[in-house]
Amino acid sequence: MINVTDLHIEDEIIPLFDFTFNISSGQAVRDIITEPPGSTSGILFRQQVLKGFIGNREILKDYSYSRFNLSEIYNFFESFSAGSFSGTHLKWKLIFSEKERHRNKGKIILLILLFNKIQSAFTGKIDRKLFPDEYATELERINLFLIDFNPEHYESIFRKKKIRVRHIVELLGIITEKVTNGQVAAFWKRWFLFEAYLSISDGVIRHGFIFPSFDDSAFSIEGLYHPLLKNPVRNNVVAGRNVILLTGPNMSGKSTLLKAVSLCVYLGHTGLAVPAAKATIPFFTTISVAINLTDSIVSGYSHFMTEIITLKNVLKDATNGAKCFAVFDELFRGTNIEDALEISTATIKGLVKFSNSLFFISTHLHQLKDMQEIKEGKVSTSFIECELKDNTPVFTYKLKEGWSDLKIGRILFEKEGLNDLLE
């Protein structure tokens, strides 16, 4: 189960990696980021592919072309009817129809110019040894498809303005063959995926992300931060226990920290690099992130019921042996404090038993620190630091070990003069 709606992957995270030149390549970026491979081997394969692109950075850094030209070529292929451009009939049609001759000539010239640029400057120069063998083969197929059009030869002819009807017939014949045997459809799929990987690798370099390592016995993230913050405070997160309680006053940054941790886990599981200095994480079969849950008008669930259902789904997976990563931001805040305290205690006691999973829970229920599990060290406790200076909260956003009992609600209430206004 993957439940990461609250991370806003589509709106906030994909733009960090999408620098593509066309809709199809952009969709390939989305597919990569929203469809985790589902295995450690699949994750490591994607990592190695992206590392291959990063290793070829000097060759690929100037990769570009006209979006319009690609659109024209793509539509030309798509509208191409195999068999309609063949033999003597085509030759005479091009000779006697100036409109047909110029239409096809224009498309062919665009195709050759683009294919020659991509092959000679990029796909022909890539060091394929930096990639996994399977993907190196895909790169070779892209390159061979382009070479089959002999683009360097034909571009030389076009630039000398010696293009003849027979040249157009020759190239349309190549297209006919490739459309017929399915090579064209396969080429577009490979090329769009190529551009998606290239775009994502560009995002990794631009943002300075790192690739996590995977170890089922460790969870450690150094220099963690949320990538959308302009001047983020970096924190270290080490899971000493399978349940981690996070405390701290309102506005201290608990939700942002939980989002940052969740993003590292999720992006790591897609095979991408993550916003941190170093990260070692286990492979999780279930990832569930519940941050800022709201009432659902469509489903009819209240905030509290949404929390219950989310927790139930995680527990069902854990009970069935899944290795779960789950985040619950201010668990059970949708009910009264007495109920929240009672069922939070029961939840924490139960989650401790799933030792192969990892649970992050933020809470304002200060009474929980009296739990035996916390006193005995079976549950880890951390807090986001906030200091009072001249009775004014100063947020450091630094993660510390221990528990925070600081309450700033009354302080802010009074500082805003609400007492006076109410009187």
C-alpha cells in the first residue's frame, strides 16, 4: 500500500524534476515518480540509470531542441500510413504534385536535422558503460534507430541544396519499414523515457540531492530538509526504536519535519535521490503518510474517522507481515482529549509490537510521557526546539532528543491582545 497524497507529489515535488521538452516526456517523469518499482533491485536499477545520466553530464548538459520541430515530426509519424509511401506510385506523385513534394520535403528536412543533432551530439557520444547493461541496450537501440536514417549524409545533401525526389522516396521508404515493423512506436517510448531520466537527473544535480542506500536494519538520515523551503534547517533523524513520538509547540515545524522524512522515504523508494546529506533506509512494502488530514465531504468521513481508517489500513498490512513506514501527524486530534489519550496509548502500545515497521507520531498529548513504554525506552521521543526570549517564542526548527512540554498558545493569545479585546 502506498498512501502519500498528503505529500502533494503532483503539485509540489514533480516540478522539482520535470524539465522536459514535450508532454510525453513529462508524463514519463510523472510515471517514474508516482510508480515505485516495488523491489530493492528495481530501486537500485533506477538509481544506476540516473547515476549514468549524471556521469554523462558534460555530454548531455546542452541537450535541447525545438519543441515545435519535435511536434511536427511526431505528428508526421503518427499520421503516416504504412504502405501509402511506396514504389513508383509515390515517385510519380511527388514529381507531379508540387504541394505533396513540398509537404513531405519539409517534414523530412526537419526529421533529418533533429535526428542528426541528437545522434551526433548526444546519443552517439554517451558513455554507455556507466549504465546498467539492460538500459545500455536501450540507449544503443535509440542510437541505431537514428543512424538508420543516415542523418549526417542526408543533412549534407540538404545543406548543399541538392535534395531530389529520390532522396525523399528513400527516406519515406525507411519510415514505411519502421512503421510497419513497430520500430517507430518503440523508439518514441524509449526516447521519451530517455528524456524523463535525463530531466530527473538534472533535477538531482540542481537541488543537490543524494541517493540513499538500503539496509533493512537501519534508518538514518543526515542533513534532512524539505526541498521547498528557501533556507531550510537541516536535521538528523535516527530511528533507535520502531515508534518515534514527536512533540513541540504549534508552529515549531513538526509537520514540515514529518513531510521531509516521508519525502526521503518515498522518493528513495521510487529510485530517486533525496533531500539530505546522507541516508540509509530499509525497504518498506507499505508507505502511509497522514499529515493535515481533513474531513471528506465526498466520502462522508469526519476527520476522526479518516484517522481511524488510515490507521486500520496500516495495521492490517502490518498484521499480514508487511514492513510498514507510517506517519501520523497529531494522531486522534479529531476527538476529545480523554478519548484521544486513551486510544493513543492503546495505539502506541500496539505499534511497538510490529518491530519490523517504523512509525512516526506527532502529538500534543503531554500525558503520554507517563506511559511505561516511554519510561522503559521502548518508544523514542524527540521534539522540535522552541525557546522563549522575553516571553516571545523563538523557533529554531532543530530536532532534539527528549520531550517538549512547552505551551505557547496562551502566550500568543495574550501577546495578540485577545484578553483585552474579549474583556
